[in-house]
Amino acid sequence: MDIIKLIENEARSRGIEKYKIQTTFIDITAADLIFDLNKYIYLFCSEDIDCKIHTKVELISGDNYLAITKNVLKGMNNSKYQFFTGELEIKTSNYGKLGSFIPYRLEFYKIIPENK
């Protein structure tokens, strides 16, 4: 899959002609977190998640929803590339006993509009 072309099409559909792409990591340190994406477009691009096999991760924004587990993510191929804007809520469930949450990291491409 041509990620650059995917980003280009999304930016164009939102009226963004010039932009830069920045790799961004979000560290998940609790089972339910909310991040303000600060009017930027984020493209989920993690190849793997460092959590237990049965752990469920939900990415929720006003314009998208994605639910994955470690195994599901590995089998998703191109469909894992999802765009999120606004507030991004990341919910983690089935991670084990209460108090046994192990932090993990997700990777995104941040699309930053530039002046013309």
C-alpha cells in the first residue's frame, strides 16, 4: 500500500494542499486515555502492539472507530491504516487483573498542514 498516496488523498479531501508528515508515538499508560489531536489528522500505522494476545484496544474519535487485538492487527494489512481527528479516546480492556496494566505504545503519522 502506498501510504503517501493515502495521506495525499485524505489531505486533498479535507482541502489541505501542502502539509508535512511527522511520525508520532502515543504512550498508553492507563486503560482509558483521551488525547486532544489539536486539529491535526492522525493516521494509525502501528505494525504491532506490545500487549497480551487477548488485550483489546479501541481507538475512538468523532470521525472513526477501530477495535483491535494483537492478532487482529497482524492480519489487517491495509485496513489498519485509519485516520482520526479531534479527540482520540484509547480504551484498553482484557489486559489482566486490576492493577496489572502494562503500558504500551502506538504509532501514528501526524499530518501537519503548512501555509501555502
